[in-house]
Amino acid sequence: MIIAQLSDIHADGSNKPLERLDKVLDWLQALEPDAIIISGDLAEAEHEKSYRAINKRLEAMKTPFLLVPGNVDDHGEMRAVFGERFGWESDRPLCVEGQIGAEVRAIGLDVTVAGAHHGDAAPVLDWLGERLNSGGAPALIFMHQHPFFCGVDNKDRNKCRSEEALSLVIGQASDVVYGTTCGHVHRPMFTRFADRPATMAPSVARANRLDLDGKKADIVDPPGLLIHHLSETRLVTHVVSVS
């Protein structure tokens, strides 16, 4: 079972962000993933045009896909383009759930806050609790803002809040939860959250440089993605850069 995770496309009506997306999707074709998840910030400008361009590319992959919004997405325009597919009946929250084969569910949380760059899981905790105590297949949870400390200078002020309550919901779930994954900081990361693996996908858009403890390193990363590989009950995550 292969789940490809893309994040932070930041389409803006120009060609360059879509060219970077095309490189990632072209590379992904050969791997034939079972599903694609996108952890937010699909577009930052000309939203409807950008969503339609992204949707066209995803449909051409002929691979099931799920997505959630990020802090620069437009909820109304996102719902207009993708709402029928995901059964979204209002602009907030735009959460999703999808069965991937018989082995795993992908559960996408909309943790965005209107007009803010940080996230907050509180409004979707009841919904998540219902999904994680439904007797369903093991789950991989994805969202935009990170619920864990990332350590990159000035990025944790815009993390996902109510993280302790989110951790408790996951920890008390009767269903198996493989882990949590996100986007937002434009850097790949690996840690633990709710006593389970937690990852952050690299960005399709320009990467942020690595700033740790006041030390700055200029890094120009190519577009990237995560590949989550599930074999029996073992989940291994790979980082891929597409030059």
C-alpha cells in the first residue's frame, strides 16, 4: 500500500508552481500510488483557476485523492471545485475521510483558523473522536499546520493549537492510528506526536531555509513529497526530492 503525500503547492495563477507540481506528478506516475493526500496550501492567489488546474492534473493521475485546506487557501473556492467529490456542505470545516483499500483510512482534518496563519484542532475534535472510535480500519491522520514542536525559528508560533486535546483524542482512540502527518513549514521532518510517528512533508513550492537556534543555512531544495509505504502493519515513510 503506497500513499503519496504532497503539500504546499502555492499555485497563484502563474505557470511556475504548476510546473513544479507537474514534475512531482510525472515522477509519481511510475510508482502507481494507491492514493494521494494533499496537506493544504494548494493555492495562494487566483484560487478558483488554481484549484481547477490542480484538479485537472489529479484527475489525470487516475488515483484516488484526498485534500484539506491550508492557511492561504480559500475555503469557498475550494468547496466550489472539490466540494461535490468530498461531500462538503459548508465552507468550514473541510474535513475528509477516505478508505484506501482494506488496510488503511486517511482522515484529513481542517485545522485552519479564518484569517490566521496558525491552526486550531479544537473545532474538529468531536468529529475526529467519532471517526477514531467507529470500528474502522487503521487510520493515518493528515492536516496542514503541525501539532508538534518543529524547532524552526519563528515557525512554531503558527503551529496547530489545542495540540494536547488532539493528542488525547488520538491516544484514547479504540481504532488503530498509525500516525499524524502535515505540511505548512515547507521542510520534511520526523518526530512523535500522541506517542505515534509524526511527519511533515516537504513542499512542492519553494522550500524554507533551515533556521535552528538562531543559525541560518541557505538551502535551495527542489520540489518534494513523502511516500508512506504500508506493509502488513508496518508504516515506513520516505522523503523524495524531484529535481
